[in-house]
Amino acid sequence: MQQKQNTSIVWFTDNLRVRDNFVLSAAMKASRQVIGVYFLTPEKFNDTQFGFKKTEKFRAKFLLQTLNDLKSELDALNISLLVFNTAGEKQMRELVKIYDVKAVYHQKEWTDEEVKKIDFLKKTLPANVSVHEYYDQFLFHPDDVTFHYSETPKVFTQFRKQLEKKALVRSLFSMQPQELSSKVETDFKLPTLEQLGFEDFEIDSRTAFSFKGGSKAAEQRLDHYFFKTQSLGVYKKTRNGLLGENYSSKFSPWLANGSLSARQIYWKIKAFEEQFYANQSTYWLIFELIWRDFFKYISLKNGNAIFKLDGILNTVYGWSKNSKFIKEWTEGRTANDFVNANMIELKNTGWMSNRGRQNVASYFAKTLKLDWRIGAAYFESMLLDYDVHSNYGNWMYVSGVGNDPRDRIFDLKRQAEIYDHDKSFRNHWLK
């Protein structure tokens, strides 16, 4: 039997959950005492090179709600959560010293900013502290697929077929009660929105859905969408809708900060199919989870190329940085009312439908021919469900420098006729 080390730290990043959290489970199995740590580093809220805050008020509030929920869940496991509103190196060093920490556990990352933070923090740790990192943000774990991530197919269909045929989704990690020592006694203090540089706010009453951060809210949404309303059963038909809370699953904000895992959704779908039925809609939500994995594998394969102007195709276009066009787009004052309605929804709620995102991104990059990275940076700032891999993967895709071999341009007039034929969405946001 493995001998337990005394005290370990779980460094939470975008895995803000207790259930189905392999990192947390591994730490608990190996330790007598576990301390949870989260760093609300100042750069999360600084301006980017394109002039937008890296994180705007919508995701900031959602994150604070999530951390509050995580604290309650960890309390039940005899684990303290320490949240620091500063960069992490000094605090981590002090914690290691004060509590004689022998190991640090965290979720493995690979994009540039995240890797630099992890590597820098690792260098500040004493040599006798071991660091354990695990991939835990996939539906299909990299160890379970038949190809190395460097051989990820360029086209989604090939990727999907390989995974569906040859890979399995892991079971949920059961969080058995462990014999942990008493918690670290500290004051749990979350900063306020004001301390992060924002004014508190109420969400616009016109929003499609009132999101609340945390695993508890995520699981309530799962139960509501799958079992109480059986909306999953018509997902494929309704997923391109623009108005209302049940036209799509709305799971993405919780997926993005890891208060819900892709595996949790997958196995809930399987439970729904067992209890009710399986159809194209139940499959299609799994299909969308595979898209999410695809962009993670694409970023694993291509590294920083996903942030470059020429993308992963090294395709050169005559991009513009016309500040007037950019401002009109962000404020919903373009020549296209369908784009405007979607952009005003984003500006006021931090949310936009998948159909809206495709259209406004195509308009930005293909019609206005603006530097697509600026649009991606605005989405990064505003979206509740910002995920670095999906955001930049989708923007490259739509802009003709990513994984779409067809390099399509959306016919926005036709799109509006199909998805907002009676102008109800436009009237909802433009009145």
C-alpha cells in the first residue's frame, strides 16, 4: 500500500470542481492533508495588446460565484480553499514552507501563457517538493487515442471517426471520502467585483439565460435540460436557435472553467439514452463535445501558431486594423442588423449563440477583412464561456487560416432569413 505523504497542494486553474476531478482525486489518495489554492492573478484583468480587458465583468462575476461554490464543496472533504488576489509565486513558496508541503498537483496545460505561469512557479519551489500534472480537460484522454497529438488529423471528420471507432470515454472518477487530517484554519476571502476593477451589475433582463457559476448550478442545468424538460431529445433541431433558455444546452460556461467536465455530460447523455431513448439529438451533443476536443488537440499539435495572424495554414490575407470598423462591430453599429443584434447581446450579457458567433466572426474577418485576432481577443474578454482552444480554433476556422478546407464566407442575409425569419431576435435586441 502506498504510504501517504503529509500535506499536498492542489493548484486549481480551469478545473474548478470536486466531482470527476482526477487531479484532486490523485492528491487526496496520496496525502494526509490537502490544501486547495487558486490565484486570481492581476493579469487576468489587464488590457490585452488590442485594448480589451482579458476578462470582463461577466466572466469575472461567474468566476467568483464558482470559487464560492468550490469552497463549499471542498469544505465537505475537509479541504481548505485559499484564494489569492495576486501572482502566485510568493504565496506558493510561503505555503510550502508553513505547512511543510511535499507535493503540488495541477492540471496539465500547453498553451503559451499557461505554460509560462506553471514553469515560473515550479522554479520557485524547493527541490524536495514534487510536482504532479495531469491532462484532465478532455472527453477522450490523449493516452486513450490511437495517434499522438502531433498526428492529429487536419479535418474534423477524420478526427471524429477515429475517436468514435477506436477510443473510449473514461468512467467518472469517484470521489470516495478519504481520511484527511483537519483543514488548514484560514480566513476564506474572495475579492469583490469592485476590487477586481468592476462595478457590480445585474444581468440584462433580455438575456437568453441567467448563468450562475459553480458545479451546483451546472448540475442543476444538466438535470433540467436532460431529465426535467427532455430538451436533449430535440437538441439537433433547436441548437441553432437564438432566443430562449432551452434552444441549446448552455453548458459551455461551466465547461470552460472546469466546474463541469465533458465526461460528466457524456455519461449523463448515456443515462438519458438508457432511461428514455437515443436519437440524432443525443448523439449530436456528443458530436459537439468531440468538436471541443478537436480544438484542444489542434492547439496541442500546433502550439503558438493558433495565435498567429496566418494561423496554422500560414495563409496570408490583406488584413486591416480599421479602428472605426472594429468599434462599430463591438458596439453593434455595423451595416448589418443581424450582426448588430448578436453583438449587442454579447455586450450586454457576455453570451451569444453558436449561430451568432459564426456569423459575426465571418462578417468581421471575411466582409470587413479585419485582423481576426482582434475579434478573437474581444470574444476572450467578453464571453462567459471563453476557452482558449475553442475560441482561437473557431476564429481561425471561420477566418480561413484554420481547419476549414472550404474557406467559406457566410451569406448573412440568407442566414438571417433562415434563423431569424420573423426578425424576433433582431427586434428583441435592437428595439
